Amino acid sequence: MEKTKNSENAKVAKAAGIVGAATMVSRISGMLRDIVIAAFFGANWMTDAFWVAFRIPNMLRRLLGEGSLTISFVPVFTEYLQKKTKEEAIELANNAFTILSIILVVVSVLGILFSPLIVGVIAPGFISDPQKFSLAVFLNRLMFPYIFFVALVALCMGILNSFRHFAAPALSPVMLNIAMIAAAFTLRPFFAEPITALAVGVLIGGFLQLALQWPFLRNFGFKLKLIVNLHHPGIKQIGLLMIPAILGAGVTTINVVVGTVLASLLPGGSVTYLFYADRVMELPLGVFAIAIGTAALPSFSSHVAAGKIDELKSSISFSLRLMLFLTIPAMVALMALNLPIISVLFQRGAFDTRAAVYTSQALLCYALGLWAFATIRVFVSSFYSLQDSKWPLKAAIVTLIVNVLAALALMYPLKHSGIALAGSIAASVNVLVLAFVLKRKIGIYLDRSFFVSIFKIIISTLFMLAAIFLFDLLNPWNTYAAFKIRLLYLTTSIIIGAVVFFICAFFMKSPEMHAVVNMVKRKLTSS
């Protein structure tokens, strides 16, 4: 049994490595995209209008796509692959694809028609500025069909992940980033409002994301057939999981809306400061949290389908330890280097020093909750593998209440930073609720070795933090220095911190560190 546990944990680690590497490429391209946008457009009322307009289809993506469909689809599809024929599983996938496509066409049309109402609800502070409001409505209408492409990408991701193929879905956002960068460079002169070029890039990127999935789907025998059978037992099973999932994702979406609504009431640029800080957070979350969460869901679902609860507990514990091994040092590094990171990435062109300082303040507050934002992925995957979507919904409702109350209490004394801090507090509450309920549901899943491992991670992180502070003491940070000097400071700080952390983890015999070393050794030996 122990050999089986280790084998499945190795699969999770390998899959997480693939997703992490692909997501790293995606996040780097996304960061380049944001750097280009910041340089061309800065942080002003036009960028506020664009990010609000872009956030609306993105929220629907989380609501109808990866936020509910993928995690509802994978456990059922995995069960079909294990207990039924592959042909029956493919039929289920075609049925889901057709039904989702019809729903998305209707949603896109309604979104275009009701854009003024939607933008007014999402950003009520824009209504008093007719120019900003009309631009946000126009851009939202232009980008709304993006939801059609990207939600279908989420379904494709569920199919491919169930077959243990992770690279293509993780790489698909690269297509969006490339399209937006190309649009920013080439299409701006063709529009009265140059920022419209970005919206066109979003539509092109959405199409390219979906097109990337098709060759890989065909390799696994998926051939698109239009099937509409609402009475299919698999569709019913997915629907039963998805209804609470949509509600849960809806609560999460309301959290995002709350942040945007409150930020729109603050001084101009606040929406953009929060957006760019969140984008930096997406790098470690994408590379670590989404990678491990994505890799773990098929593994968890496989254990549950086979009735192996002990193996499920082992995989949950391993996934959490691996997640925290990567996110705790990343969290501390983001907090210690918040201003250098924002300054190096965005401080150029129209994005001035003042914008960099305000954005770095938001990053500091977001980073406080990185550990929680990350581990939520593992806990939610655990519940959905057990085909329980009700408790993630209940936890999300509690999180929403905490987020709203905290944001209202903190937004005026701390401005946009208070909204970011409220999100971190709410995420922490979400994790605590899910962790407690999961223990009651499956029993103890975190043993003594888990807490020993966390202790070693914290000690290694403290040594890393001391090394970063020592370097800053010898070479103080200067926000107004030339770009090359700022880049050298940030690069050196990151290298010193990473080297110190991994050396400490190695000598403290952190099991996650040794697992990484052994995996690299096997790769080198096999090559």
C-alpha cells in the first residue's frame, strides 16, 4: 500500500511539475503583457475602464468555466473512464461540450445587450463620469464573446486532465498574452481610443486558446459530435455537482465584484493598482497553487472512485506539504520585496513612481494571504473528488461575509490596500473552515510528519528573510535609481533568498526538498 501511495504522490508531483513549467511560461508571457500595457497606457481612467470591462467576462469564466465546470466534470469523467468504456466517456464529453456551447452563446448575447447595467453594477463609481462609463461599456460589449471561447477551453482542460495530459491547457493563456501584446504594438493607431486594440487582442486570444486544445483532444480519440441529451446520467451527475459549484463560484465572483465596486469609489487608479498587484500574485499562484491543484484533482478522484480513502488522505497531505513548501517562502519574499518587484516590472513610461508605490502597498496586503489562496485549491479539489460541492459553497458564503465586512472596515483608513488585506483575511477563514470540515468528513489526514515538515519550511524561510534583509542593509533599495540598478538589486535579492532557502531546506532534510532533488536526479539519469 505504501508503494501505491508513493507512486500516486510521484504522479501528482510529476504532473504538478509539468503544469508548473507550462504555467510559468504562461505567467511570464502574462507579465510581459502587463509590462507592455503599463508602459503604453499607464494607470488612469482609461485603464480602469479596460480592466473593469475585461474583468466581467473573466468573472464569468470562473463562474461557468474553470471555477465550476472543470472541478465538477473531472470526477465524473474520471469515474466513466475507470468504470465504463472510453466510448461512453467520449460521448459524455461531446454531450457536455454541445450543451455548454449553447449556454455560452446565450450568455454572450445577453452580456452584450445588458452591458450598461452590468458595468453600472460592477463599477458604480464610473456612472458619475460619462466618458469613463461609456468607454467601459463599449469595451465590455466588444470583449464579452471571449467567455464563449475560454469556458470551452475549461471543459477541454477537464477532458485532457482526466487523461493526465496537462501541458496544453496550462499553455493556452500564452495565446491570449501574445495576442494582446501584438494588438498593443500594432493596432493602437487604428482606433480613436487606442486602448480598444487590447479588447480586439482579447477576442483573438480567446479563439487561439481554444484552437490550441484540438490537436491534443483528437490524440485521445475526441471527435466533436453535436449531442444534446439532458437525460444522460453523466450530465445529471455533473449538473448536481455543478449547481452548488456555480453558486460557490458566484460567491467568489461577488468577492471580486465587491473589491471592484469599492475600489471604483476610491481615487482614480485604485482599480488598476489592485489589478497589477493581483497580477503579480498570479505568478506564484499559477506556478504553484494552480499547478498542484490541477494535478491533484484527477489523482484524488481516482482514489475516491477506487474506494481508497487512506491513499486519498496521503495524497491530500502530500499536496498540502508540497504547496506550502513553495508558497510560504514565496509569500515572505513578495512581502519583503514588494516595492522592488512592482518597480522593476511596471515603473516605466506612463506608470510612474507614485503608481509603483501604491501598487506595491496592495501587493504587500495580498501577499499576506498567499498561503491561503494557494491551499484553497487543494481543499476544494478534495471535496469535489468526494463529489461534495455543498461545503465549498458554504465556506464561500462565510468568506464573502468576512470579505465584505473587512473591506468596508479597512478601505477608508487603508484605501485600496485595505481591500487587498480584506481578501487575504477572507481567504484565511475559507481555508480554516474547509480544513475543519474535511477532517470531520474523512478523519485525520495531517499527521505528525506534516507539522514537522511545516516547521522546517518556516525555519528555512526565516533564514531566507534574514539573508534578504542583510543584502538590503549593505545595498539599500532606491526607487528612483536607473532601471539596470533596480533590476540588479531585485535579481540579486531573489537569487540570494532562493539559494539560502533551498540550502537550509536541504540540510534540515526537508522531505519536499529531497523529493525535488531525487526527481531531478532521475531525470538526469534517464537522459
